[in-house]
Amino acid sequence: MIILLKELRKIFDIRLVIGIIVFTVLFYNMFMEITRHPCGGQCTDSSYDIPFAAKLVDEFGPKIEFDEWYKLENKEKQIEEKIEKEIAGNEILNSNGITTLKELYEKENELYEKGSLNENEKLLEKKIDEFTLYNEKTGKMFFELQHLENIKEFRGIIYGVSKKDVAKLDNRDAKRMTKQYVSLLPEGVLYIFNEDMKYMSALIIIISFVLICAYQIRERLSGVMPLYVSTKVGRKIFSVQLFASIIAVLIVSALQLGIYTLMYYPKGLAIFWSCENWSCARNSFLFDGISFGTYMFIFQMAVLMFCVFGAIFVYCIARLAENYIWGIIFSIICGTGMFFTVKNLTYEMFDYELNTGMSVYIKPIMIVIICVAMCLIAKIRINRDKARDIYQM
Amino acid sequence: MILIEMKRGFKNIFLWILIAFFLVFNFLSIFENYAENDKKSEMSFMHSVMTGTGSSSAKDNQQKDEIALYSEVEKAYIDYKEQFSTLYDNLDMMKILKIKEAKTGYKPQGEYKNYIEKNYKKLQKRVEQIKKTNEYEGNFYPGNIYKTHGFLYGKLKRSLMIQTAIIMMLSVLYLLDYERINKTRDIVLASKRGRKVAIDKAVAGIMVGIIDSMLLMTLTYVYYFINVPYKNLWNTAVSAVVMAESRMQMTYPFITFGDMTERKYFIATVIVMILFIIAVGLCSVGIWFIFENSYFSFIFQCIIYLLMMTIITYSWCNFFDVIRLLINPVTLYCTGGGWFMENDMALSFANNEFYCLMVLFFEMGVLSATGYCKYRRRDK
């Protein structure tokens, strides 16, 4: 136990830890969608969609039954009334004969369908765009209306599944996909999570290589390997080092995933954890009966498992490196391979792949197979180290 | 001594393995874009249509089909050229500037605004010059369909910049840290000549990095040009209408600062890339002299470059943006697809790439000199 703790101290060199903290902050800034939220473009039309969806969940709960549809309609009416007040106070629109929302839509369509516009019409079109899209107050209301329209539009439709594939659905799946209620989870949140888990895996893999390669190469360069090999107790230290590496990656992964999950609170996304794991625009997830929070947990556990068992592979690679430059080169090559593997395995892992004919369980099964393979590699490594000869150094 | 160190650098087999790995990566990228399925034969066919070297007589039915297809593609190409032939007619660079400002939300103020508008007026004069000298004519792969410029000078070049930078860093750090890793450092440092060996190692590391990088670039570009033939197209101006690609939801031609054919543009790009990686090498030298550890030096450099990439997005809408971009070492990477042409609003002046390089060399030179002074003091 003492040796394990000392090995962990060697792994978590303070200089590397500081570098990793800085790197994590920069990585989040550059690649993670959660940092960019709310910005629009995350399967959303604007930065108002997801916060508005959060308000709906707060008001109506995580889902809305079809016989409660009047609540959404009332909400829509409220927003339309607010818009009409703004239109009434807008002189430019009023002077062009627009006094109600209906007139605004009609004028907008008229201008859109007209081939070429004169100067006045171009100016009016610009003013309408400003009112509906760019004005912070009214633009927000229009985007909220659009979000409500989207929920209404997809009510009861098997969205995300082609007509050809609908015929393939058996009764159980057809029933699953045509529910009598709509989950208020917006697709943008699913998108943010899926994209971020891809980059989270990359971040943990990079940190694993940085820590474990430095640790093993330092051991090699300090010349203690022949000492380890020359006694029975010394040879046992190799297995302690392997466990220390696994525990170090477990700590790093747990911290990274924990911090990521905690970020959902200040970003206002934690409210969606209670929603069912599907959105009105996308209901092709297999595990749509569970909550989004549970889905996040299962997904993160899969990523954690892959990274923790991947630490065995990282340790074996680091043991091969004779100097830091070799270690960096091995890290780049092997790390890239690991990243592409985990990216393909975890991206939309539980999405119901009707069109590929693949079992939906294939990706989690492959992760389990990889973990079992890593355990075998660890066993082989430990046995080899036990029987190591000094001349094999 | 430099030659001995260079030999040592070339004997590092894992660096060659890394180069091979990057090469496979680049080949896959080119294959995915221009060689997968029938894409390669489509590119050769397109090339023969553009250069007018298609077959004119049919010996069998297959050749008759080919001739029919050739005529069809030729007609489509002529229609494409005609459709884009009016791009220069109403091209107004001031309007482009206004649209860019609106889309990016970048609002220059005061004298800085006048400065940018002055640059764009110069670009408008360049547009007039292009129209006058008929530089906009010329055959090339249709830009909006094949996006050859965007791929070759954008995506592929950016990948190569990162890869060659890594190779340069590792070449330099391997040689500089060699003595420390092999525990011969104390012996080497015991003599005056030995203490100066670090300079020889630095020079040798940079030379090895340049040669390895050039090898990677050469093989990558050879594979690219095998799949995307450029024969008889090298004299086409980069400002040609047919080469225009959509960017920022606008389709307008590439407005180069000077008369640049594809050949000149390619050579200039390669020169800037080589100078850039030399600067990266100098940076590695400087940082190693400070840390005296190849691992921390590499990680520190990666973090610094990532930090620079993060802060490049922050702007102040005044002259400080120009200074900010000139002193940032990753500016050349970020402006990757738009060297020697109208691109970033703050860098809308000719030869901005060379100004960036000059400042970069100055910074890295100061860093290396400071690092070496610290290193020398430590030994005494």
C-alpha cells in the first residue's frame, strides 16, 4: 500500500499536474461544446432555444402529454401577445401597414416570393429581418415561438427513421417511437453531450500518456530497473506500478468527468437530467425510456471504463520507450489510434441504427471486449515481469 | 560536429516511424477527397477536358462512350466558367468588407477603420488591374465543386504545418537532450568545446528537422499531384474566376495582393512553411535551454501554442489587433487558406505573412539567445 501511494506520488508530478490543469482549461475553451453554450448552432437556431427549453421543463415538467397540449398553446399565445405589443410600438412597421403578427408574416412571405425588390421593399425587408432575427428582445421571442412550433410539428411522428425503415419496425419498436407524449429535452443538449464525450475521451487519453510516459521513462532513465529486476520483491513492484497507473487514470477520468458534469449546473443544463432520453426531433435512441441523466451516467461510465483499461495499454507502451522523445512519438501514434477507436465506439453509442443492420449493442460489447483484452495484456505483462531476467533490460 | 549530430538525428528510427505515420494520415486525407472510388479518374478526366487533351478519335465503343462523356463534361465546364465569368463585373471590395464586418460582428473604430478601408481600396485597385490584364481568365478545376485550393492550401497545409512543427520540435529536442539522457552531459560540459556543443546540436537539430519536414511535404505533395494533375495548369492565376470558392457564405474570387500564378503561389507557400518551421525549431531551442528537459519543453510548447490559439480569437477592433496578430506565433496557421491574398481584415495588406515571420524570428531569436545565456551562466 505504501509503495502504491509512493508510485502515485511519482506519477502526479506537480509540474505535470500544473501543465495538465492549464491544458484542460485551454482544451475546454477550444473544443468543448459545453463551454460554447449557449451560442446557437448546436442543433439549435439561436442562443435562446435551449434556455427557453429549460424554462419549459421548469414550468411543465420533463415531458408534455398530448392531453396537456393546451399548455404549450397557451404559452405560444402569451409570446404572440408580447410580440404584437412590440409591433404596435414599432413605427417603421406600422408605417408600412404592419400592425399585427399575421400581417408581419404575410408581408414577409410576400417579399420573399417576389423576385426583385425596389429600394423601399429592400429596406422594409431589412427592417423585418432586424425585428424578427437580430433585435435582442423581439428576436428572442420569435426563436421561442419557433421552438414551440418545432415541438408541435414533430408530435407523434417517427422522426429520425426513414419511411423504408418504418416498415421494418416491429410492434414493440413502433409503439416505442409513437408515444402519447413528447420529451421536452432539446436535441441540442444531446448534441452537446455526444460531441463533448468524443473530446473528453481524447483529453483523458492525452493526460494518461503525459503522466504515465513521463513516469515510466523517468524510472528507466534513473537506472532503477535493473535493481527492481534483481530481487523478487523488486519484480513485484512492476505490478504495483501497473496498478498505480490504472488508479492514476481512474482518478484523472473521474475528476474530468465529474467537473464536466458539474458544469451543467452553471450552464443551466442540469434541469434536463430528468427528461426522457430523446427529443422531439430525434426519437431513434434505444434507451429512450431512461432519463437523460441516467443516460449521461451510463455513457460516462463506458468512457471511464475504456480509458481506465486503456491505461494498461498506455503503461505497456510507456515501458517500451527508452527516452522522452520515443515516449512522445509512441504517445502520438498510439494515442491517435486510441482516440479514433474510442470516438467510433462511443459516438452515439446507443443510437438505434436501423439502416446499418448492426445490433445496437455492438458498440458497448466491443468496449467490453477491449476491456477484457486489456486485462489479458495486463496479466501477460505481470507474469513476464515476475519472470524477468536482468539481462532482458 | 554538426554533421555528426545530424547523422545521430537521422539515425533516430522512431522519428522516421512518426514521419511514416503522418504520411499515411496525409495519404488517407488526399485519398478520401480525391482518389476514393471514381474520384481519381474523374479528376484526370476533368484535367483532360480543361487542357483539351481528350481523345478525338474513337476506335471502339468504349472510346465512343468516352468521347460522348468528354463532350458532356466539356460543355458543363464551359457553362460553369460562363456562370462565374461575371464575378469580377460587379465585384466591390468595400461591399465585401461591409458584409464581412456584419457577419463577424467585427467593428473597427476611428483611424483603424480608415486604415482597413484604405487597404480594401488598394484591393479594389487590384481587382481593376486583374480585369484590365485579363488575369481572371484561365483554366482550372472548378473551385466550388472540387475545392482544390481550399484543400491544398487550407486543410492539407494546416495538417502539414502541425506535423512538420512536431517533427522539428522532436528533432531539436532529441539532439539537445541526448547527452543528458545518456548521462554523458557532465563529461561533455567539462570542456570549453563541450559547452559549445549545444549550439552545434541546435543547428544540427534544425537542419534534421528541415530535411525530414521537406521529405514529408515532398511525398505528400507528390501523392496529391498524382491524384490531382496540375500539368499545363501551373500558369493559371490564383485570381482566376474558375478557381473561386465560397467562403463566409459569399462566392468571390481569390484577390491576391500581386500577380500570382499557381506555380508562384505554391513555391511561396512552401517557402513560408519552411521559414515557419525554422522559427518553431528556434523556439524549441530556446525553451530547451530554459528547461533543460525535452519532455517538459515539448509539453510547454504545446501548451503555449494552444494558449496562443485560444487568445487569437479575442479582438479589440483597433490597431492593437494588427500587433496582436503579428506577434502571435499561430497567426500563420490560422490564416492558412488565405496567404498572399485578401483574408483577415486586420491583415489586409501585402506581405503580411513575411511581416509575421520577421516578428516570429525576432521573438524566437530573443528566446533562444536568452535561453542560451541562462544555459551558459549555469555551467560556469
